[in-house]
Amino acid sequence: MGEAPGADSAAARRWVCPPEVGWVVETARIVVVHRGTGAAHSLEYPEAAVWDLLSRGYSCERTISMLCAIASLEPRAAEQCVLAAIESWAGSGILVETGDHG
């Protein structure tokens, strides 16, 4: 799939927010805070839409598909957006892969 590490099977992956991470929806953005480190992330559109979809339990594949419709993106652009967001958020510890690949 994309250039992100491990992206070859991204369509089968599911991601979750670990218990030490909380978020709040504000006007035009989502603020995510890692309670353990105090790090805060301000997510604006379209990344906020990606966060919302993943936090609802949608697979990476479904999130890409929905982002195409939500943001009027071509499939490759939506894929790049989703994979880049996941790579960034996983790297900062605010998103972790779950063992549920169903």
C-alpha cells in the first residue's frame, strides 16, 4: 500500500486509543492529550475526521474509503492522509494497533 512503515497490510489493521489518552471535540478540531506525558495534539480537518473514524473502531481500509467521501479525496490521497496520520500518532503513543484485525 503506501510508504508508511508496515503499510503493506494497513487495510487489515485496526487502531485504538490507549487508556491513558483522552480527547475532546472543539470547534473545528479535536484535541488529544496523553495523560502520562502531558503531550497535547490539535487535530484539524481532515486529520480530525481520521481520528474520529478510527476511534469509532473502523478499520484502516474503511477509514480510507470513508475519507474519500467525506473529504472528496481520490483514493490514493485519502490513503496517504490516513497512513501518515497513523504513523504520526502511533509514533507519539496516542494510537496503538489492536490485535483485532476483523
